[in-house]
Amino acid sequence: MDLRNKTVLITGASSGIGKAIARRMAAEKCNLILLSRRTQLLEELKSTLPENTYPPVIVKCDVSSKKEVAAAYEQIKAKTGKIDIAFLNAGVGRSVNIEKYNSDNATETFGANFFGIIFWVEQLLPDFLNRKEGLIVGVSSLADNRGFPGSGFYCASKAAVSVYLEGLRVELNPYNIKVITVKPGFVKTPMTDQNKFKMPFLMSADRAAGIIVDGIKKGKRIIQFPLPMVVLTRLAGLLPGSLYEWIASKTRR
């Protein structure tokens, strides 16, 4: 896929993978629409990007709010006309201590990670279907296949994302609308910087963005990395429940 002059929307573009994707897409001569709750960080990012046909459009948006997403899309259409690629990346994740269990954490996690994608797809689909073209790239995680202790809300939200995108890919294929699922392992971001446990095969956000952009250009259905973590998570998924729970209980101590 030739990315030159494509208009690319990126949610969660103020840091981490989203920020790195913005830099990579700018290098590919894409026209960018950058979204985040923190527009000051987007302005700082904008000042470092190479000049393309159009300057990056910056829009403040909390993806967990359906009203904000709808308002943001109207604002974007007025400025750019259309979107070619939607990179739906915004997300949150934190370790939750069972002794401080609070359903508000689940609401926040699913709001950003899962509904943040659903709300944007709702806005994008009418135009994509009318044009019979478009690309939706949704960010899930390799943590989507089991319930890892302390990360139940996060794992559940990413499992929901993976299953949702799989079904959407099948539904939209006849309309020439492509759906890609991105499943990273551990990537160094402000979110993972909060983790207190060892993160195997941790990679930089820039390296992750390079793998993702390369996968988009090759037209992959699923982009998952790094390979050692892909293998480990697949093996974990094959373990009998009782054995997995025993191993997980040991790693939690």
C-alpha cells in the first residue's frame, strides 16, 4: 500500500505508539490528523514533524466520550474532507490491586480501549461505505488471550477489541474496507513505565511504529510482535486452565 498523500487519523497521538506512528507517517508524506486529550503535547509534536502538503490538524478528543468523538469528526470533515486511514490507538492500562478493587477502573479502561474504537468506527463507516474504500487499524495487545493477574480489566478490554475487529474485518471486506488488528507486546511508553514487573522483550515505541507501518504497507490482517512474545502468548493460550492459573499465581508473588 502506497501511503504517500494519504490522510491519516491517529488517536492517542500525544505519546507512546501514537506519537511514534505520527512521526513515521509524516516521513511517508501522509497528511495527519492528530487527536488526544492533551493538545499541548500535540502542538509540541507538530512543531517537530516535516512539512507535507497540509500541516497536521490537531483536535482535542476524549475517545471514551461518544459526543466528543462525533464533534471531533465533524470538525475534521470540515477541515480535511475525508479520512483514508484511521489508526485507532488511544488506550489506558494500569495494574489493579484486588484489595483496592474499583469498577471505575473498568469503566475507564473499556471506555478508552474498546469503546474508543467503536465510537470512531461509528463515525467513519458511513463515509467509508459510501466511497467503498478505507482502512481501519485498531490497536489490541498480545495480552488478549488470557487473564493476567492484576490486569484483568486491561486483558478483557483487549480481548474485546481483537474479537470485535475480527468480525468487522469479515463484514467490511465485501465493501473494500480493510481492517487491521495490531497486537504489540511490551512497548516502552508512559503507560508501561508504570509497570512494577519485568517486561520481557521490551522495545522502543519507534521500533514498534516501524513494524506497524511496514505491516500496513504490506496489507497484513494482523500485525503482532515481537516474535518471541507472540510464541510465548500462544503457548500460554494452549495451557490447561488449572496449569495456567498455577503458573500465574507463582509469577504474581
